[in-house]
Amino acid sequence: MAHILIIGGSDAGISAGLRARQVDPSVETTVVAADAFPNYSICGIPYHISGDVPDWRDLAHRTRDDLERAGLRLLLDTRARHIDPTSRTVAVSGPDGREENLHYDRLVIGTGAVPVRPPIAGLHELGPADGVHLLHTMNDTLSLAETLQQEPESALIVGAGYIGLEMAEALHARGLQVTMVEQIPQVLGTVDPQLATLVADELTRQGVRVLTDTTVTGVTREGGRLKVTGHRTDRAGDKGSFSQVTDLVLVVVGVRPDTALAQTAGVRLGVRGAIAVDRRMRTGVPHVYAAGDCVHTYHRLLDTNTYLPLGSTSHKQGRVAGENAAGGDRQFAGSLGTQAVKVFDLVAARTGLRDADAREHGLDPATHVARVDDHKAYYPGAKPITIAITGDQRTGRLLGAQLIGHRDTAVATRVDIYAGALHHRMTVDALTDLDLSYTPPLGSPWDAVQMAAQLWVSAHAADLP
Amino acid sequence: MAHILIIGGSDAGISAGLRARQVDPSVETTVVAADAFPNYSICGIPYHISGDVPDWRDLAHRTRDDLERAGLRLLLDTRARHIDPTSRTVAVSGPDGREENLHYDRLVIGTGAVPVRPPIAGLHELGPADGVHLLHTMNDTLSLAETLQQEPESALIVGAGYIGLEMAEALHARGLQVTMVEQIPQVLGTVDPQLATLVADELTRQGVRVLTDTTVTGVTREGGRLKVTGHRTDRAGDKGSFSQVTDLVLVVVGVRPDTALAQTAGVRLGVRGAIAVDRRMRTGVPHVYAAGDCVHTYHRLLDTNTYLPLGSTSHKQGRVAGENAAGGDRQFAGSLGTQAVKVFDLVAARTGLRDADAREHGLDPATHVARVDDHKAYYPGAKPITIAITGDQRTGRLLGAQLIGHRDTAVATRVDIYAGALHHRMTVDALTDLDLSYTPPLGSPWDAVQMAAQLWVSAHAADLP
């Protein structure tokens, strides 16, 4: 009976284990998890903090019982220390500190990522007890929840990416006065400035203070509170200093792959220091697979590897790794970077490439921004969706789409129509051929996604072959 | 300057005209419309009746001015009487009864459909003045609105298809006690019985009386009201008679293509008596195109023609006809029968084939019904979507999908993800490869559409090649 050993109890690791057991119920699977929270929805953390999910235990995709019933043996609070690919063993230390060597026939590494610590003076010295938090694990979450018990009145969030935005909403929901600080000139750096402005406006409208072009360089304790300092560039381009006193500081500026363990096995590192894997999620070290936020990601449009740590991708890669580890043969189809985020009443979603990404890879992109209604304007409640379509001017191919709309406008599902089109390398023009559903309360004879595509074609494809 | 003459001022005709002008702004386009309501949204009629769209003028996709500004010459209240393809003329009679011959270089026929009149005794004798209505045109709509001015207390709707269901909601919204009568054993005959039951339950829950297996055979006036009679089969299979007194009778049992004019040109008729066209929307009679509810529809999956009168399809076919009439060369990509309907708080959507359709065409279908949440259950407001996936057991190919869920579950957009997959002939299994968006308030790491597909694979694809 083959033994599949999995390091990591989050999306990639658990997906690998479940899929392995599904493909071959005779395999034995062991999951080594560094904490006591296997299969927790990391993406759900903001919704526990906001109070939407009062009990953090509800963030588990599956309970421990569910996992064990599916045939996964769980070693929790257990750290993998070293991989020996020659003897095919992993040295682990359990919750009691006892070391043990576990043998594997196949190994799946799903160690995930660790939060980036930006160069902020004081960040290493201060911690949760001082009200200074990073946020990546369930333990981080419980620490933050504890700080919130002390009823801080204000918070400053460093980083206005997905997690930063979700946490701004969450802390605002908890009654805190929230300031967001972002180094680049816009929030949500994964969409174009024109769309990001809509998100910033929504934050402001809801009472969140948004400071872009602002870099935090230090944090100190000052009379029981926290003083955050840095510098900022104003609209005229003049640099000035920045300083704010707050009760809570949350630093969420992204993640980097956690590859320390994998390197003990001699795996090769790829893009952005992530573990290099092929599309079968093989590391190149015999019998060793890797998946999730610790590996680089095959990009379907660029046909090259990139680093795109996303929960949905981790599930897919883990599933592929598990299937192959159990004797199957499946390839990861690739990521398109499809993402969505809810920010108060708005949803922002994107898939594929933007102008700069595309140009960097030798394409000839053009982007057209349209404002189209989610459903027929005559039916009550119609709301505009702002859609940016990026297409290649040489071939007419769809390269990407960005959408922003009210949460009732199905933006996070409409982006999936574009993702499907990108998956199949459609032209922008061919979107018109898709037989999409129509009923006036929910759509239009040409769906919003098609109207935006048609407007791109009118604007940019006149001279296409 | 070429003259494109278009007969019909609804979706297909107007789409043809607009597209022709877009492709070649030098063409002259004339639209001959039998009524005074060009480019009205026929699909929006129920929402005027319900009161959601108080002014019926708002149902216009575009105003008369919009159309004229786009370069369409409009001849309203004008009937096309006869086509002479030899002299390339159409005899028309205008609002004043004057006859005229219009010359064309290219002709687009978009005469649409007429409502089917089922064999109900009394239906020919009674009319709007008696409270007996068919519903297809804006004139029908205005008649019905007039009857509603008299504040009838109850209505009986014959036919529980898309329009019947929307009208049940509309008349209920106007305060009428509504009874729906359907000849077949279920409402919404375009989805499987298991899903249709959910729709019937919603109707009942809202206070609409639903009678299936019931055939109306007669309607008579009785003391200022209407007596509807017929027969019904009960659950035990026993036949009995049916009788109900009501104030308003609405007969909406489907449509048939309106081909009377086209036949004067000698066009060939195809499936279900609709005008036979090729994928360029050519009728075979030189210079004569046709599109919309009057033509048969190329089915993308079956690679054959069928009859699927839908607004979205009319727009697409009209656009293709207009493009080709203006000298372009575009093919209609084909219909998948994608449809959605809102029934009170539920939305039902479908695309592709169901078991019976597929089997009839030599496929080996199997359908699996799953109940999956629209978003992560831990986030407030998660609601189940019932999804029936039909796949081919020999090839694993996706054949169709049916979805029913609360109106907040993006069912009408989720169906479009399946429509995209069908467009590209994906296998059910390959849906797992789509990079769809994920954020806990709106989705899951595997979107509902993927979970349903995975469950189909587990149930039916074990032995696939």
C-alpha cells in the first residue's frame, strides 16, 4: 500500500490528499500540519474578524472528522524539519517535541507562503501584544481577535491589496476608524487606475481614510498607542512626511513562498523564489510534488511560469499533485489570474492580462473601458458595471478583462465568462457568438460582457485581418 | 448606394439594420414594421404588466429617434404584402392604406412569430373586450393593460412556459388571484421534472394556484365573468373534468414562425415550418436573408437545425444577416438554447441538451443533480443552487446544464459558464480546469458550477476512456 505524505494542511495539501484517496482509495495518506487548523479557509479570515462568521471554527472547509472519514491521517501541530529524498523520509517534530522520521512513497509539499515583512523600523520589535499584526494564519487571526477584544478605536492598514481591502471593511464593521496606507498611487494594484479609483471612492464613501503614494517606514509605541511614520508624495509630486497615531497596525503587503523545507530536499527554485514545478506539479526531485502558494504558477496565456498565490489555484494544483501522486496523469491547465474581491458594496474582479503584462510579453494590447448596465435599464435596480477589455490589436485575441460593479451585478461570475473565453483563446469579437442567457431582470439580449467586447471591437479592431 | 430593406421592427430586424449600417455606413436601410413599436423589448412585456415598468414606452430598447440617428429609415404601421424576388420589390401598404412597391438590393425578413392558438372552444369568438387575451405584441400588451384597468380579481393563465410563469408573477403583483393551467405534468417544460418542481413550489408558496396535467378545452362568458373548462388527470392517473370561473384568461402556449410573407418570395421552409436558412442567414432565394423567430435555428451541439425562438438568438441572427447583407461574411455560431427566467424569488436557467434531446440524437447521456451552495456556507446568506449536469457517458462531453436557485445566486450568469464550455465542446471533467474567480462572500474555491461537474464525473465517468 503506497504512502503519500503531505506537508501542509491548507488548500493545496488537503486537496492533494482528498484527490489521492479519490483516485486510488487504497493509498495511505498522511498530512503533516504545523498548526492545529487543517483545511481552514484562509480567505475567510476577514469575515471572522468582521463578525460575519462569529465562530472561527466555522472557517474550516471540512472538520477534522470529515478529513479523517475521507481517509486522511492528520498529524497536527507537527513541524516537518527536513526531507531526505534518498531514503524518502521526512524528519518531523510533534506537538510534544518528539522527533520522528516518516517514510513516503510520494511526497507532496504544500507549505504555502509567509507574509512579506516590509522594511518598517519597529516591526520586528513590536507584535500582537502591542497591537501590531501580520495576518496569514489562524493563529494570527486569533491574536488579532484578541487585540480587538480590547476595543481599539482606530486601525491603520499597511497595504491596499485584496486582504488589505477586505480587512478595511472588516475592521470598519467592528466600529474602528480605519486608515489604509498604500505605497503605490492606487489601491488594488491588480486592476487599472481608472477602475481602482472606483474602489477608493467606495472606501472613502464608507468612511475609510485612503492614503496612496504613502510609504510607512516606522512604527513605535507612544503612550499606550502606536505611532506610524513614513513619507508620502502629494498630487503635485512633492514629498512630505507622514505620521499617524493609531491603536492597531495591520501589515498586509503580500506573501512570499515558504520554501525552507523544500530546499532541504534539493528542489529547484523558480520565479520569485517559488518552488519550480512542471505542469504535473513535479519538482524534479524523484517522487516529490509541490503545489499551492509555495510553487510558481503556470500561466495559461503566457505559456510561462509566474507567481500568483491564490486559494482557487492552490486547490487546483493540489488536486493535480494528489492525482499524480496516486498514480494518475493530469496536468495543471494553468492560471489566468482570475480574482474577485468584495469591498463594501462593490465587487472588483479581473482575469488575464493587462496592458503592461501583455506588452512585456511581446503582445500588442489595447484596453477599452465601457460602462454597461447589468440588466435592462427599464427593469428596476439596473446598475452600471465598468468593464475594461484588453485585447491584442494584431490578432484580435482577448487578453484580459477587469470588472467593477455593485455586489448585486454578478461581477464575480461575469468575470468567469471572460475566464472561459481566455481559456479557449477566443478573440474579443467571438464573444458575440456566445449563447448567453437573457431575461430582462438579470441581463440583456447582449450580456454586459458582450456589450463591452463589442465596444472594444469598435474601438480597436477596425483594421484586424 | 445599396438599399437594404428589412421587414420587421423587432429584435432581428433592428439588429440587422444597425449592424448593416455599422459594417458599411454607406448602405441605405429601410425598416418596414407592421405596428408603431419598433425595437420594443417583447421580453419586457411582463414587467410593464407587473407595474415594474410603469410606462410602456420605457420598454423600447431604443427610441425612434435613436434608430433614425443610427441611419434607419422607419416605415411604421406598414404591412409588407408580397415579395417579388425577380424584380426585387416588396409590395407594402402604409398606415393610410396606400400600396407601394419598395425596391431592395438585399432583403432581410424578420417577421417573427405569432402566438399559437390552442384548440379551445370559444377562443376565436372571445377577445380582449371579454377579458380573453393572447400576448405577443405591444398592441396585445396595451389591450391587456386596459383589461387590468377594470380591476379583475382573478386570472387564469393557460400555459406554464417562460411567458406564462412571468405573467403569473406579474398578475400576482397586480393583486390578482392567479391560476396557472398546464397540459403536461410539470411547469416549465424546458427543464427536468425534478427542477420544475422547485419552480412549482415557489409559485404555490407565493399564492399562485398551479394545475398541471390539465387541459383547457373551452372558455365561455358566464354572468359577466369567464368560465374555463377542460379535463385533468390526477396523481393516480384518473381523468376528471376541470372547471373554473375567472375574470381574465391569458393564453400563452408558445409561438409558431410567421412565414406568410416569406412564402410569397418562394423561400423553403425548414424545421417546424420556419424559414430555412443557412448559417449566413441566407434563405436560398437570391438576395433574401431571414433571421429571428421566423427562421429555424442552427443548433451548435447537434449540428442541425431546430426551432428555438429566443430574443437573444434573434439579436445574433439579425446581426449576422445585417452584416452579410451589407457585404460582410459572418456565420451564425449556433444556439445552445441558453435561457433564463425569474419566477418570484427563484431563477431557472438552462443551456444545451437534456437526456431525451441527447438520446434522440444518438448520444449516451446521463444527468446528475447536485445541490451546492452559491458561496461559502460560513459567510452569511449562502443559498443552495440545484444543478443538473448532463454529460455523454461515452465521451465525457458536457451536453447541458440546468440550474435553479434564489435570484441572489447568479444562476442566470452561472449558466453562461456552462454555455461557454458547451460552445467549446468541453468535457464535464475539464470544467475543473477553468480558472474561475473566488471570494468567500460570492463563491467557493471550486465554484458551484465546478462542484456540480465534479459530482457528475464521480457518478458517471468512472469508466471513461
